[in-house]
Amino acid sequence: MNDFDKYPDFEECDRLLRQLIDEVTYWKSDLAGGRQVALGDTALERLLKTEITFGNPRDKLIRLTEDNFQSGGGNLSEIYRRQMADTHDFYSMTLTVNLRPKPGVQFRRLCCELDWSPKGEKEAIVQGMFPKNEWRTLMEWGAGMDLGLNENLDWTVGVDSSSLGEIARLPGELKGKVSSKNDLKAFVVVPNYQYQIGRSEITALGEGSSTCYWYIKDADMQKRRSLELSVLFKVPRGVGAVQLRGVVWAEPNMNWLTADLKEVVRELSDRLRFLLKSKDEAERKLARGLSETWDLTLPNAVN
């Protein structure tokens, strides 16, 4: 599913999930001979009570300068040196997504959209995103690492010396971007970056525009309680503040969710019965998530 711009209506998700709980409660009570059936700890109730929250985007928002890269042991490439000196201010931001599932809740996908305003002449431009699918092999390690930017504004990673033996087994295109923390020739933007995933598929889109997206598919998504999403972006010189809208949602594993509904699914209303038969649609319409907007004053902006 690639229609990132059609994120769920979270109020409608809540209404639909509550309607499903009400109908299942009614029919299970009917099957129990009219006795009231308590569903307080069912998959549906636990999904409804699951929360997703954002961290504060100001926490790791920093302005990047040519001096940063020189102190990191590299000389900024000419094109970015000129932009930093004359036309644009560059920033690195890391935003945390906190997934708080109730016991037993299972998710398959997590999606996040970040959108900067204003648009037009003062529009922000996404320069780089992390993580992307090319880093998936490294992400499986689950160890803390230093996330940096080199002179070409490409992501590089420094790992503990105890992990150096693992580097030899990385794919060739990734191996050259990973070194020990002591040998990392880059400006470190996120020290001790934590991101443990299993066999995930990571789609990251939006470089060159003011809106970017992550779409992460993982059969064990509920085990990833905290995700750090990093963005490198630039704004025209003189822009001292931006508005950022973040939208995040997690889509449930429908095989898990419908496991205890088999005895009543035929009795549900047509709308809900047909929805449960269409797993992709149901995952989106029963997602848990939120939308949040921040007004950000950019640190050390040049007027």
C-alpha cells in the first residue's frame, strides 16, 4: 500500500472499533444464552487502549554549519558549503515515536508522515532521511551506534569496537559507510542512536520535497517500543520558524485480531463483516495513531 497521503481518520477508526466491540459483545452474549459476556481483556479492547505518541521534535533539533563538519574531521563539499554560506540554513532533527501496545497486541506496519510549512518560496526541503531500507542489515544488530553526516551530507554510522567483526559481513555498498566510533569522520548528530528491528521492510520517501514518509513493515512491530526517525532538512536563509505536522499510525495484524471472532463474524452487520474480509482495508481503518502539529523556532537561524 503506497497511498501515504491518505492517512487514516483516527476518529473514524475509534468509532469503527467501538462499533465492532459493541456488536461482538452483543452476539457473544446471545451465544452464551443471554448472559452478559465481559470483553474487557479481548484483542479488540486491548487494541482500542493502545497508544502511540510523539516525542518532542525540539529535543534533537540542531543547526548545521561548516564548522561542524571541520570539527568532525571532514571538509564540507563545495555545493553545500556555498548553500550554507549564502542561501540556506541546514538542520538535523530526530523525532521519537513511542508505541505503547497493551499486552498481546500485534501490529504489522508503522507509518509516519512529516510535513513542513509554509509552502512556496519559504518552503523547507528534505535533504536526507534515516533509516532507509539500505540500512536494514545494520539495524538488525540492535546495538547503540553514533549516527553522523559526512562532508557530502550522507549518513554514516560509528559502532563500538566490539562490533567491528560484524562490518565484514555487511553488503559492500553499506560497508564503506560504517566504521568504529573512534574512526568515524563525520559530524555526529545522534550519539548512541538506538533502533532495533527484525526482518523489516523500510520505505522512506520525500527527499527533495517538504513532506516525507516512512512506511515500516515488520511482523513483530509491537516489540519496537521506541523508534527514532532522523531528518536532514534545509530552509531558505531568513526563515526563522516553521510549522511541522506529524502523523503516525500502526496497523494491526488482522490474523491476530480476528482469531477470537470466528464464532460471531457471520452475525455482524454487513459493513463490519465485509471489512474484516478485506484485511488490507481493515488494517488501515482499525489503525491506532495520532496527528500533532508543532510551531518550531529554528535554533541559531541566520536573518
